[in-house]
Amino acid sequence: MKHRHRLGIAVVLSLAFLSFGCEGDQGPEGPEGPEGPEGPPGTGVSPYSYQGDFGEPCQHCHANTVENVLLTGHTEAYEDLSADSRTNLYCLQCHTTGFDSQVEFGDTEIAPENRGPDIYGYDDYYGVDTEEAAERRAALEGVQCESCHGPMGPDFNAHQPLVSFSTHFSNDGEPTSLCFPCHRTQIEEWVESTHAKAGSADCPAGDTDCQVEALTDEWGRSSCDYCHSSEGYIRTHDPRYLTYEFPEEITMIGCPTCHDPHQGEAGGGNYAQLRDVTAEEVQYTYPYEPGDAEVPRMAGYGPAQTCAQCHHARRNTANVQGQIEDGYSHFGPHPSPQMDMFIGAGSYQIPGYTYDGIHSHQSIPNGCVKCHMVRETELHGEITEHAFHTWEPTGGNCEPCHTGLTDFDVDGKQTEIRGKINQIAVLLGYADTADFVANFENDSLDPLMPVWQREVAYAAIFVYEDRSSGVHNYTYASSLLDNAIAYAATFVGP
């Protein structure tokens, strides 16, 4: 019995050795335990004003936005710098987050009087040789959420993000754009453009405060604001803002009108972070119905499609036909029908005449952008391509097809088109083009005016309102004017 007892002990010990000395197959997972008690609320307090970390603190509420921002060029702004540029303060101030010190081109250090008030941005850790400084620099590389919306700390709960849809300057010269600190060149160009001055004619020149007030009073939430204000355009062309509560004050079109700061090409957006590059069809669709496959439309011109969203004639079939029959206090197409002219369609065409809208300029890649924006120029001592936001074309935009241009009257074609408009004005009984443009709208309402005069006038006003004197589409402009002149001759003689 004693022997058996010892044998039993030996067997048990052997089994115990096997159990604890060697790892066996993992058993099935046990049931999930009960949820623990909720922890204490966070303080929402950080030792830093700028959090950085590429939007990590913002993801809890803005996950989709942060995900999209991380795929834009802004996030990669630091990575895009060369090794030399990463030690260049002038470059770093716009390629990092929280850099609020003032640095001029060529500065190699931050002067004490130019150092910003914040002490937790990238500039405050630059050149500091500590482990914390290195970690902070890494967390603040690139252009992140806080670059535009302001520092999120130190108290997260009290953070009120900066939001602005404006690009103008107040009367005292202060910029209202969140883009200004880094896109100063583009905004100073924009100020000189017609876009920056598209407001009320009742405001004195340069009175931007008056323009903003006039926009708010005249065009807020009207049928005009979707092309005459930043907020209206965004609400119309960006589905994410359909239910957004915009501020009461609306602003002139500017940077955020066309460009989406949160989404770029890599994140499913568009080139240059443009909001809307969809195809745009002409609104005078006769003899088709809107939406028909046969309706002429501008498509495939990349970033130029953004221009087409507003630069087209906004008169539908019924409206145009009504003008021809009865006149109209705003006779002709809506001003700026550049898209329609470019694709060679959209004007009232006199029945029985043949119209040609095909022109070599239609083969220009990116259409409007090639001629009105991008060209080579000297920046900081180097020749580089630059997108000019004045939208004023120069001879350089026309290369390599045309070289050495000092104006756009190539082979006298602009002079020819202007002469034909003037010829129509005289045929209709006006002294010249200026007299015709100033008075025909009111005169068209005269019930005794023959219909043929309105038919002829529409062509002249359409070409005039394009403002390029044939450059956008010499073929279509010539067709419209030549046919109008020939048609008028059947009533008044040659």
C-alpha cells in the first residue's frame, strides 16, 4: 500500500510537470468580463497651446475631415522641403505649425522683436537641443489643423476654432483671410483682380467694408449669391455645406470659394483642392431640352471647369426667346459668358444661318487656366511656374504657340471683331458700340421695335460681354456677327 501511494504521488507530480513546464494548445477564449466603472473625466488641459500630432486631438469629433486633410499637400509641406530648406527659417514659417514669429527672406535667425507671443509653436523649439524640443518639432511639422483654426490648447474645452470664408482686406488694411500668413503673394494678386472688386457699384473704390455690407444686404441668400459671394458658392457647389449655418455677413469670392482647404486629389477631391470641376452645360439649350445628351457642355478641362461654374450665360431657353419677342431690361446673356463662347455655343442663333464654333484654342489643356493663370516667372531668383491669381493674361501665357506678344490683337482679329460689333451698332441706329451697349436694354422694351433688331443685337451683345474680342473663340464670334450683319442687310440694305 505504501508503494502504491508513492507511485500515485509520482504520477501526479509528472502530470503537474507536464502542465506547468510545457506550453500546450491555447484553450477557447472565456466569456467577456463585466464592464469596469467609468473613469474620472479628463481635464482637457495640456501643457502646450499647439497640440500638433497631425490632427490626432481633433479626430474624436472630426475623423473624416482629419482623414482627408492628412492626404492633402498641406500635411506634407515639411516633407516636401529639401534638406537645406529645413534649416531655412523663411521656409519653415509656412511649412510648420504654430510658427508665429516674423521672418523675412534671407533671415538666418529670429530677431527678439520679431518673435511671436506664443511659446509652444515650431519656431519656439527650432534650434533647441533637447529631447522634448525634438519631439515637439516632429509633432508640429507640416501645415496642420491648428495652422488655420488656431491653437487647440491648453484648454481643449474652451477652444473656439477660427473659421472664415473671407479673403478681403478691411478698410484699415487688415487681412481677413486665414490663408494670408502663408499665401500672401496669391492674396495680394487677388486684390488686384476683378473677382476682388465684384461688389456694389454704389461703394467708393477701395471701400471693402462697404462692399461686404452691400453683398450682405443685396445678395445674401439671393439668386445672385452663388457666384457673387464665397458663402453662396460654397453652399451651392459643395454638398457638405447644404445644411451648414453660415454667418449672416457674406463676403466676396476669394480663396475658400474655389479651394477646399480640407480635401485634395489624394482624398477623393480635385486637383489644387478645387471644390467643383464638374461638367457645365449651356443654359440656352434651344432646340434641346436641358439635360439632353445633345446640349453643348464644357467638360474635360480639369481646373478650368471651376471657372465654368460661374462664367457662363445664365439665360434659359424661355428667357432668351422671350427677350427676342418682347425685349428685356437686362437684354442679352448674363455678363461673362466666357464658357459658352469658348465651346462655341449658347448664344441665340438666327434661324436659317449656319454657325461654326470649332476653334484651335479648344485644344489648349486646362483651357482658362493655361491662358489666365499659369506661366513662368522669377521668384526668389529662380525661374519657376506660378499660378497668378490676378487672372490677367500676358504674352507669356500664349507661348509656345505665340511668341513675343505685346498685345492679343494677333493678325488684327480683335480689331476686326470690335469693328463688326460697332458696325451692328450703327446698323441699329446707334452712334457707336458704347452708345449701343448703354441704351439697347431699355430700347428693347419698346413694343414697336422690330423683332429682327433684337435678333441682331443679341449676337453683338453676346460677343461684347465675352470681353475677349474674339480671343476665346474667333470662329464663333465671327459666325455670330457675320450672320447678324447679313441678316440685318435684308432689312436695311448693305
